Amino acid sequence: MTSNFLHIESTGRGPDVVLLHGWAMNSTVWRGVADALSDDFCLHLVDLPGHGKSTSSQPLSLAHMVAELDAAFPRPVQVVGWSLGGAVASSWAMAAPDKIRSLSLIASTPCFMQREDWQPAMAPATMSQFAASLAADWQGTLKRFISLQVQGGAEARVLAKALSQELFLHGEPSLAVLQEGLAILRDTDLRQQINQLTCPVLLQFGNRDTLTPLGAGEWLAEALPHAELIVHSGAAHVPFASHPDDFITAQRRFLLSGM
């Protein structure tokens, strides 16, 4: 399925659930989750604009990605967003509150880079290093980014290999898209408006995540009126891959409650 500029793969039957991936990745990261949930839901695996098989009509921004998603899904949906996909999902829910039945934020955060008043995030030096190295060696930079995603977690090497294999399954990303996406991660700060979210929210975090530390999830759990936080012990940035059984159990229960 392709809607305007978006590539969307749909599977299963039941209530509609939209799955949004993270920076530099594509929707194939969700295939295991989709297979596990397909008996209960219709899963829509989206390549975000400019990623995978999706094109983009303009430079990437949260507002642009939200507009594309909102046009592609005219009916109310439940949304699951990982990392950058969580920021897109949160922005979508704030822009179209009647459209989003529930929101699941997986290893995501309202603010990806540390500020003076915000520490549970990526250090500015790390973000700057990624930006500087993209132009020189974007493939090597993505491999290092994958290493950071699994760093400290259980079975890090196995997960890194799996993520690396999925990285280009829908084609290689352009350097421009990678740079624009990284700028979104650097500049996004939704803390002031995040309490506008009124729908039920599930937060799934790993306690060993160095990119979106658990402190961000704990902050969200306090800031959001209808949020539930689940912490996966031993997980880093990809709890749906490192702890699939516990992740799916929690995700299915939450999605069923939002039907």
C-alpha cells in the first residue's frame, strides 16, 4: 500500500494500529511485532517520509511527517512509535486528538538532546559527533548508531546484527534525509506541550538505554495524566527486539484496552 508519498505495509485484521520506526531505520523493524499481534489487530507498518520506500516532497520536519500520516489514515487509530517515531506519534496526537485512540511510546522522549534543565537524553557532544561524521562516512555512522542502540543491553551483538540487516531492506537512505532527521532529534523539545496529550499512553523503556534513558520515561509518566510505564530490565533502546515476549504481552493488553 502506498498513500501519496508513504509506503505502508498492512497485515492482520481487527482494530487499526499504526507502527512508526526510528531515525535512519524503516518499517521492517516491526515485522516481528506485527506477526505477534496480527491475530488481534490490523497493523500498518509505515516507512516515515524520506525513509525506506517512502519519498518526501519537502525537507523533513515533525509537522510535515504528521501531515502525511494524518492524510494517509482518515479513521481513528492507535499509534505505536519508537524513538523518533514516538516524537512523530506524540506530535500527531497533539495535532489531531480525535484521531488517536491511544499512544504507545517505545524508548522515546519529548527531548532527545540534553539541555541545562534536561539530563535524561543524548549528550550534545555525541549529537554533534554524529552530525559531523555523517557527511564523511554515513554508513559507518549508522553502524555506530546501531551499536549505541544496543549498548549495555542483553545480547547486544545479536541485536546489532539484526538491526544492521534490516537497515537497508527498503533501500538506502539519502544523506539529506539522515541529516534532516538528525536535526529533528537535536532540535525537538515537546516538554512544554506534552501535557496536551489526553489519550491513554503506554511507555515501554529499557533500564539500560543510553539514547533515551529511563529518566525520560519516568518524567513522561509523571507529566501525562493517563500514562503507564513499563520498564524492561536489561533492555537498551530496542526492547521490542531484546525482550519480545514481555513487550508483546504488555503491548497487546494495552491495545486491547483501547479498542
